Amino acid sequence: MKEIVLKKGHNIRISGVPSTDSQSLITSKKVGVSPNSFRNVKPKLMVSEGDIVSIGSPLFYDKTKPKVKWASPASGVISKISYGARRVIEKIEIKVNGKDKIINDLKNIENLQDASRNDIINFLLDANLFHLIRERPFNRVADPDKKPRDIFISGLNTGPIAVDLSKIINENKAALQTGLTAISKLTTGKTYFTSSQNHNFKNVENQIIFGQHPAGNVGIQIHHTKPIKPNDIVWTIDAQHLLTIGRLFETGSYDPSMTVTIGGSGARAPFIAKVNACVHVEDLIINQNLNKQKIRLVSGDVLTGQTISQNDFLGFYDSTLSILNDTVKRPFLGMLSIGNSSTKYSLTRVFLRLTDKLFNFTTAQNGELRPMVPISAWEKVLPMDIFPNELYRAILAEDIEEMEKLGIWECDDEDFALCSFSCPSKIDVGRVIRDGLNLIEAEA
Amino acid sequence: MQWLRDILDKVAPLFEKNGKLEILHPLYEATDTILFSTDEKTESGPHIRDNIDIKRVMILVVVSLVPCYIFGALNIGYQESLTFGLSSDWKTNLISGLLKIGPILAVTFATGAFWEVLFAVIRKHSISEGFLVTCALIPLTLPATIPLWQVAVGTSFGIVIGKEIFGGVGMNIFNPALTTRAFLYFTYPAQISGDKVWAIAPDGYSGATALSIPAGQLDANAVTLLNNASINTVFDFSWFNMFMGWVPGSIGETNKIIIIFSALFLIFTGITSWRIMIGSVIGLVFTALLTNLLSPYSSNAMLTIPPHYHLVMGSFLFGTVFMATEPVTSSHTELGKWYYGFFIGMLTVIIRSINPAYPEGIMLAILLMNAFAPLIDYFVVKSNIKKRMTRYAQ
């Protein structure tokens, strides 16, 4: 068993962390899927408004990989399909009524240990749940026709207000083991399960990682286990989705429930809830008394999430709804202020901050965009053997060869989110890394 | 302060697009955001951000320079009274020093701000706070007696040629404040003449700095020469007195205690690199020990300066703490910073010892290493690439 120790990184101490004691159950009246939120997927609808769907029945497929279909996370009626610019399918809304599930035929998988790779892949494709698996580089929905070098699963969340996975893992060990046994068949390489403690799962390599955020990011774990080379393909699965897969193999049906956290500096009453995947945001914020406040809703954590409105739905891969205070003040001579623990938060010590109390973050950028002044702010929070400054410049110069040499294949924008957070010039490093990946992807 | 906010909001439309004063928008924006922190919100990427920004970084460096100014003023007055053989108290010293520094500072800032605003307006970018640090550094590197027109010409050269023609803050190759210093040094040697480098020359008196005493001397021990100078002149060149800064020199360089405290402050805040500072001290000590070993084989008195004298003579510490650590022009890689610092310390001693025409080596050492910093980074990055390529080949 391998231990990974990270020295760099930072756990953001944001206020609005839900207490882990209680967990509420939210039944949603409406769920929705956004096909254009899946990177590089060209969706083709398989349903139209008014159709009746069950949990697990296909909603759309990917034109570039027609085998990969998207399961409906609820049973009910397709109430609305909305389109954006250039007829991009923005949302498929389902009005929930009933709990009909599609039960898949389990005959081929009676003995999971003896099942072949094709059995497992076909079963996931038949269940319309293959999109639970994503591939690196590029962090997009996996291609069932390609063989991954290895498979990585992070059993640790380190992002702000993230779901505590250790509780979920300890309560669902059997189902997770089933999931791991199944997916470990998908690679001729190894399947790695990395967490903050040893869970002793069978058929996989158990790894322990110590360190602050982004230690929980699967990209960082891959980098410290076996970095991605050009032409390598590595598959990743979220721990909660691994549980979904485990239950799928145990019962033959899709269980779309998942644990989410609702919190952040703008949340009045942060909480943990068990919800349906792709839950309607309005159902999550009903008790937050947000009417009078100016707030920003973020699907995902505050470092990497997307701004959404209360009429939207939680992103498919997101398990956090972050609520941020959206009122930004303009203090007089703020740049000369000594600062204190409640007014300033910095990874440097340019402001006086004597206590570690949780900070009430707003959506303030806290400065204007400036040319890069490299005070090592990026390097201090990037636990990778990568030179972010040089990589950033290679991407701006669109020098693909140099980008490859500097390790762009090993990178994903989410791993650079803390660099953007701490940058004094307010440069969005993560977005530039994504631009670089897009360039490489277009080239390849 | 709401009244001020109201005034700014009221005049804002004048500077916006199609306003009467649209051309001066960068100036309005700078005033507005210096007085009141910006209310810009995050759009892409992380929705929350660290409170540090370039304004804060720059203003903290300026704050760390204030003690140097105060001591500089005290010292100018003190040296002046020594030269004229007058007795004086700290208040008169301070006032007479401030009267000398004030005009230099005012001219520097006026010239610097003029060019910064001009380029911002012409190029339609926002005014960068970097010029505050540049302009705060320039006077500290100059002798108090420098003619003001030279300050204006030097600052213009430093800001325009040292920074703006490269594209402004963040793009420059050489430290703009040192570019100013080097320009003045080579263009007007009469005022900052070769053997009086970094020297204060109180009115009508040709003062010598600690470094110019052993410079060019043959077959002598540098420490003995300094001790003799302490006896024969009104100045005291003992190690402790040089450490305390009561010696002739440029405005900001003399007091080492203040510089060390400023360095600790900057390192504590996390905005400057301790690697460069430590690296350059190691480089200086190492090379000084080497010259000491070689001194029996040479008649050059500069080779006999012990390392602890090198540290307190001239502006080595000032340059190391405030100039070498400038993030844009120094090495960007953490490993590269060690080499960059080490070579600055090394070159300082070499230039001091080998070339008696330039008894102060730190200015040229830093400018030289500014030019070589990208090369150091190139090798550091290349070793990382090599490691990766070996892995890819497996």
C-alpha cells in the first residue's frame, strides 16, 4: 500500500460548513439534466416533451459515441426541453411522479468475479450509465471502445464545503466493493482507490493520501501515483458514482440518490441532504431565507463550480450547492488596511490574521486584473512537479510542443483552481490550463 | 468617506466611454481604486479570491522602505554636521536630511507618474501600481547631492527604457530602479563619480564611501585602511558603525539593521523570496572567503576584505533585499532563485575586488543576473522536462 504525502496546498476555511450530525431527505418534484454540461458530448435527444420516462430509461445519446446513452435520473413526464443559442439542448426537465425503475437483466453477471470486460461494459451501457466513468486527459465522458491504462477513484474530498466521503464509504463498504470488483475488470492495468485512510478494498490498490486541498482531486492522485503520458488514457469515477455502480450490479437498477452538501458564506442554514441526482436547486434552498439577500448560487464547490440560478438543476457530477454572498463593499483606502480575521483572508501574511476562524467569503475579486507578478503564489498551492508559470506562458504562446514537454497531459483545470484563487494579479490560471487542453485536444 | 465616494461617482460618467474626459479614464480608475477598493466580482474560475492584490503587494514594499527614508534623512544631516564640524541634535539632522530628500522624492514621483499615466493613456491600459515601488526605490539609491534635473532624466530613462518599452510592469527584463541608477552612473559620472560610487558628498566636500577607501590600494589590508580612515577623517568606518549606518553613502543603503528588519517583514508577509536573499548572502560570503585565500598572491587590497565587512560595506544588503528580489526580473523557479541569488553575491565580490573602477558591484551584479535569470530558469525547467521525457520514454 502506497502513502502519498503532500506538503503544498490549502484547505479554504470558508464559513457555512454544514454540521455532519444530521442529514435530511429531500424529495424533489422536478429534476433536470443539462446535456451541454458534459464536455465534448454532441447530444441527440431520444425523448420529447410529454414523454413518460422511468428511472434508467435513456434521455439522449452522444452522436460521436452512439453507444453511450444518458439514463433518466427520475421517473415521470418530460415537462420541458429548453434550447439555447444554435439549438444547444440546455435542459431536459422531468416532472417527477412515481418511482418506476428499469431493471436490467443480470443473467450475464451472475458471478461478477468471472465476468469479462465486455460483460461489464455492456451492462453499464445497457443501464445507460456509462457516463459515470470519465477519462483523462481532458476530463470528459469515457469512450467504451478504448482501454484505459489504469482506473483511479478518489475516496477523499478536500474542496470547500465538500461532502465527507469517509462516512459514505464506511456505511456502504459492501456495495462499493461490488462496484470496485466490477470496474477493476475494465482495465488491464490497476485500479487505485485513494483515501485518507486504508479501506482494505479487494481487487484494487488501496492508497492513502495526506495533505490539504487539492489532495482529494483525482488528478493530483494520478500525478503522484503514475502520471499520464501522451496517448495514455486513464479512467476516473467519483466515489459516489462508484456506489451507484455498485448498487447497479447488486440490484440491477439505477439508484439515482446521492449525498449533497448545501453551504457557503451566503447560506443561512447549511445542511447535508440525501437527494435525487440532478435535483432542482429551488428544492435545496427552500429553507435558506434567501429572498432579501443578494447571493450567487454555484453548482459544485466555490473553486470550480458553475454559476446557476434557482430554476436550474445541480450538475450531474456535482455534490455541492455553494451559496455565496454577492454584495461587495468598497472600503476606503482598503489597500492600506491592516486587516483582521473577519475582513481579510489571504494565503500570504499581507494582512493581519490572528485567528483561523471561518471566513465569510463574497464574490469579490479583491483586486483588478494585472500582468503576472510572480511572487510564487501559484507554486505554493500546486502539489505537482509542474512549473505553472512556464506552462501558463507556453499556453498563451500556443506552443503545443512546449506545453507537452511541460506536462500539460498531466493537468486538469480543477487542480489549478487554488492557483487562480491565490493569484495576486487575479489571473484565472485554471481557465488557461483548460484552453491549453482544448488546443491539444483539437490537435489530437 | 461617503462624500468622497459620492463625488467620484458623480464625475465617473465624464471618464467613461463617450465622456468628455474619456482619454483620462486610466487616471480616474487609478484614483478611484486607490481610494476605494475595487468592487469587481469574479466571473470565471474560482468564485472566491484571496484578498491579496498587486496594489497591496506594492504598497507593502513601499511601507517597508519608509524606515530607510527616515534613517537616510537622519544620516544625511549627521554626515553634513560631521563634515562641517558642527554639533547637531537628531531633530536638526532629520530636518536638514528631509530637506534634501524631499525634492528628490518629489521629482522622482512626478516624473514617474507622468510617464506611467502617459503610457496608460496612449496604450489604453490601466495604471500599474508597480511604478510606486520603482519611484520609492530610485531616491534611496542616489546620493543626496544629485542635481534634480538628473533625477528627472534618470527616472524617465528607467521608467521608459527600463519598463514601458517592454510593455510595462510584468514584462520588463531589467529592474527599472536599477536601470535609472545605472543610467545616471554611466552618463553623469561627475556627480556619482567612479571612486565615489553611492557616495554622499555634502556641500563642498568630497566624501568617500567605505568601499572607495581600499579600492585601488596596493599591498595593504583593507581593514587596516578603514581603521586608518576612521582616525584620519571625520568618519568612523568601524564594522559596528557601518552596520549601524552612520557612514557616507546613498540615501537608503547605510543602516543594515533597518534593511534586515525590512527583509524579515517582507519575508514574513510572503511577498518576497527568502531564497534569493539567503542565496546571495551565501554567494557573497563564499566568494569573499575565496578572495581572502587568494589575497597573499595579489597586491590588491580589495581581496583582503573579510566577508563580514563585505556584508556591511556599500549597498549589498539594500540591493539584495529590495532590488534582487523584484519578482518580475528575478528567476521565476524556486531552484533558480537559489542560483540567481548566489551568483549576485558572487559577482558583487568579484566586481568589487577585481575592478577598482567599480568599487560598488551590487548594481552591476543584479543587472547582469537580471539578464541571465531567464537562462537559469531555462536550465531548471529543462531538467524537469528531461525527467518527464525519460518517464515518457519508459
